[in-house]
Amino acid sequence: MAKQRMSKAEKSWIMYDVGNSALVLLATSIIPIYFKSLADGPALVAWSYGETIASLVVALLMPVLGSIADMRGMKKKFIVGTVATGVVATVALGLPTEPIAFLVIYIVSSVMLNSSMVFYDALLVDATSDERMDEISSQGYAWGYIGSVVPFVVCLAVVLMRDSLGLALQTAMQIAFVITAAWWVGFTIPMLRNVEQTHYKPLQERAVAKAVGGIGSTLKRIWADRQLRFFILSYFFYIDGVHTIIKLSTSYGSDLGIDGTQLVLALLVTQFVAFPSAIAYGKLGTRLGTKTMLQVGIAGYTFITFFAAFFLHTAAEFWFLAIMVGLFQGGIQALSRSEFGKLCPKDHANEYFGFFDIFGKYAAIMGTFIVGTMTALTGNGSLGVASLAVLFAIGFVFMARVPGAKQEA
């Protein structure tokens, strides 16, 4: 059987992952290190709580905004609003010289990025079919990883060569933030032009009030569906651990005394490893089953957690850890997104993805709080990282209880 070529809508949908991933990569590498230079001391606790606040804001907003976005023509309007605000906040990150002011602006940028991703994820059901969701979702993550490297390398060169260029660190970071924001905008445009919202609810009066009132009903519908119930419970725990590792890796490594340049270059390797791994994960998910591959990913991240907590001391060990993360990161994210897209009702995709993205998609609430609190109480970041294994263990148990493939009505 001949392989089906991707449509313009599918390609354009994938391109948004390329655009927003530039900020994601910057936020997990250079930005925490820059924040540490502003804070002039250990930054893991403050950075952990900042990430927690950003995640909580998204968690409170998305069920309501997601329900409204399910209405006719609303998905792309919300994408335009969140991307525009996020781009402005990203450029503004180059202005503060005080750590608290910088953290506040970063929280705004992070909230807008994560919010736009909710609407983007929900647009997957409009861009492709159920049969192609695993492949298209995996392609999105894969090209997001490799595509984000292009602006990141430019930003990294500006920051590392700032002395030769006669630039202060703040000026170099200002240039990096502008480049990242421009990349985000450029790769958003094709999706806005070529992907149409084909699944929607009719426009309603008093949309906000009805959306707030409907949150309970949506949760009841999710809970009543046994397959969705156990899947979302599993996802709630394991993806929080995944994104905690993504968010705090450079801050943790920096506090261990690993050179900042080594940290950034190692995470760059993660992007290259994640590109083929995400595509391979999508193919294996189709062949072996999404559930099986998700369990493999959870087990892989459990190993990563213990290695980071008890064996990570040198730059070489951080490089090994970065490669391991690259093997599992894109796959577990992509298959989680596509599986949920197949399970949820298409005309309520945003509403359902609003809850889905509370538990993940660059949001880490429990994990960052656990790491920050354990580190503050014990003075040992390794104990905080080790505690993340509990999240993966619970996620694995719930995934094992997810029933087989959903039957067509």
C-alpha cells in the first residue's frame, strides 16, 4: 500500500510545532542559566515556584477558554491572541535587570505559550484523521525538535560570542529573545492560513458563563468513559514528571556546578536525538500499540530520574542523560497527544484538550513543587529529583488499567 502524502493542512499544522519549539528550547536551556546570573545565587527554588505559578494559571484558564474555543471559528482567534501576547512578553524578557521582574515577565510568556499549545493540540482533530493522528502528532514533535535548533544555534552563538561582538550579556540575550519571537511568529502564519476548524459547537450567548457551568459536566463525561478516565489519570502523573525534568534540568545541573556551556550543548544534542526517535515512536505505536509504547516511555523516564538523582555529577554524565531524554521525550509526548485526540469527541476537542493540557504540555505543577519544596527543606536537590519516581510509578499503574482500543459506536 502506497504511503499517503501529507496534506497542506497537516504540513501547516506541523509547522507551528517548529515555531513555538524555539521558545521551549530557549526556556529549558539558556533562560534558566540567565536567570541564575540575575539572581546571583542558587536559583532552583525560585525557578521551580515560577514554573509552578505559570502552570497553575494555565490550569485555571484552559477548561473555560477551551470550551469557548470549541465554538465555530474560535480556535484560531485564541491562537492569534495567545501568540501575539506571548511574542510581546518574549521580547520584553530582555528588559529587566532584577530577577523578580524577569520571572514575572517569563511567567506571562510561559502562560501564553502553553495556552496557545492547548488550542494548537485541539486543532489536530481538524488537520488530520484518526488513522493518521499518531504519525502527524509524532511528525509535529520531531520537526519541532530539529526546527527549533536553527534559531537556537544563532541565539547561542550570539550569547557565547558576545565578548568578541562587543556585547554585554543583557544585550546578547535581548537579541536572542527577538530572534526567538520572530521565529515563533513566522511559523504560526501557515497554520492560520491553511488549517480550518471543521469540528465545532454552534456559537452560544453567554459563552463564558456556560463554559464555567459546563466544566463539571465535562469532567463527569471524562470520568464516565473508563478508557478516558484511566488514560487521563495516568497522563496526569507521568507527564508532570516528564515536563518537570524538561523544565528544571539546566537549573539542576547549574546548581551541581556543571558549566553552563556544557549544559546548553548537551540539550542541543537532545534535540537531534529526539528528531528520529519521535518519528520512530509514532511508527512503533502504530505497530505495537500506543499503550505499550507509552509504558516503555514511562519506564525509560523512571531510569532517567534515578540516574539524575544519584549518578549525575559531571558534564559527561549530563550528556548521557540528555541523550536518554531525547530517546523518550518526543515519543511519549506525541503518542499521548494523538491517543487523547482519538479518544475525545471531535466537536468538544478544545474543551477536552483544556483538561488534557492542564496535566501536561510544558506544564509541570506537582513535579516542580515537589522538587522545589524537597530542595528547600533538605538542601539537597537530588532528593527532590528522586521523588519524581513516584509520579512515574503511579502513571505506569494507571496506564496498565487502560482498556483496549475504543470501539466505534
